[in-house]
Amino acid sequence: MIYVIARKIVKTFLLIFNNLKVVGEENIPSSAAVVLVANHVSYWDPPVLGCAIRRKVHFMAK
């Protein structure tokens, strides 16, 4: 539940202040396992990645 609320807040923020635009989302399968990798340009990469796709994201970090 916290994930859903946080995602809505961050997505609203990104849409208002940063013009979030997702390109290539149709290439992500809706049910198969997927590894999404961000290039870590900033600390905003994980929240943006979580908001950019429609599936729930499980994060892993070293």
C-alpha cells in the first residue's frame, strides 16, 4: 500500500515539474520476468523507473 501511495505522489510530481515522457514502454512484457537497469545519472533514477512502467518494481542494490 505504501508503494502505491508513494508511486502516485512521485508520478504526479514528475508529471507536473519534469514532463515525464516514457519511450519504448511497449517493449516491456506485461507478465514475464524483466530486469530493468538504470544508468544512475542521479538519485532520481529509482523513483523515475518505478513510475515509468505500469508493473510493480522490486529494487535490488549492492
